[in-house]
Amino acid sequence: MSQTYETKPGVKIPSRESALPKRFYTDVTVVADGEVFAVHLDGRPVKSPAKRSLALPTRALAELVAAEWAAQGERIDAPSMPATRLCFVALDLIPNARAETVAEVTKYASTDLVCFRAPEPPALAASQAAAWDPIIAWAESALGAHFVPATGLMPIDQDPVALQRVMQRAGELDDWRLTTLAHVTAVCGSALIALALLDGEIDGEKAFVLSTLDEHFQISQWGEDHEAADRLARLRTELVVMGEVLRALDAASAA
């Protein structure tokens, strides 16, 4: 239930919830339309912010998006709908920004999280090696991309061939997968973690663990505050859903 808060008599500050748009629909359904699947609200198709029909390539993805709409309460909370937001970006923005998106993913790879290691304490350095070395090894075997880890904050010039392999892999993706790859890359600070998630080498939960290793180490040493806990919880949800989006894209479409 939404609330308002009074600062002084006659002055009320609306809560965040009261500022959200009201839910305007009752039924959420998935409707096959040729080779694509649409999400309908009370019989009307969902439109993107650019007024494009939300036509999704697999039923599994449409059902994932539909579940987000069905889960809304009296108000529509867009931040609680990561799959929907991602699909809107794939429809409205990525088709005209593919080159820039591929370049951004490649830029992340040049300073990838898993290649920057702490010199100390030894326990953190060991944890990073145990968690991240397998991702670097996977990139070499799966992509033919040889990345080198470095200790400290000094930049390292990665092999141009390795970066070219990342660029090539990103560039061959369709808009849906490229959008997801770019989003996970930015969230994790790692193109290699995102590519491993894309290829099914890891799931969203593992991507979360790998990308927040440093934060969890600090929590183990100093404890966790509520703000950090909330941020990590949101990040975990986001990455788990991104993994579900990728698996839904891989699912065979069924009418």
C-alpha cells in the first residue's frame, strides 16, 4: 500500500510507490503470431517506449516477460522487470547502435575484471585466482582469446588478437543476445564473464558470484551494511534473470 509522508503540517511528500504508474490490466497472455510471440495485456499487445510491438523470438522468452507483467501489484515497477526492460532496449535501441555496442563490449574486455588481481591480502588473491582463472582458460579454449591477468591497478595491454576474438563473437550475435551480452558486461564489469554466461558455461548465479567476489571478501572481513546488502540482492536478481533470458532465447519455439 502506498503512503505519503508529512514534513510539516499541510506538506506531504509522496512515496516512491505512489509515483509509479497504476496497473491498468488484469489478464496477461502470450499469443503466437506467425514465428514470433507477443505479450498481451487484456487482449492488447505490449508496446515498447518507441511504440514497437513486443514481438519475441521464442515462447519461453515471451513467457518470462509475461510473468514480470503478471507479478506487478497495484503499481507497475519497471525496475522489477529486467527481462522486459532488456527486450525494449533490444527492440528500440540496439538495431541502430550495433557497432557501438560491440565496441563497448570489446573495450570492457581490454580492462576486464577477471584480469585485474589484488596483490594482497593473500586470501583475496587466492580467491580471485581460483574463481577467475577458469574463466580466462575458458576464453582461450572457446574463443581462441588469450588474456593475461595482472596484479595491481596498472593497465595491461591485452593481445589484440584476443580483443578481436571478443569483437567477432559479439558482432555475430542477433540483437537479443547482443543486448543481453552488453548489459551483463556492464553489470559485471567483465566481457569474459558475460560471454561465459552467453555460451552456457556458467549460469546467472555463478556470474553474480564471480563479479562480486571482491565485495563478498570485504563483507567477510568487515561485515555487511543494509545498503550493500540491498545492492547485491538487486544485482543477483538482475544477473539470474539475464541468464534466464539467454536460456529462453535458446529454447526451441513452440506454438
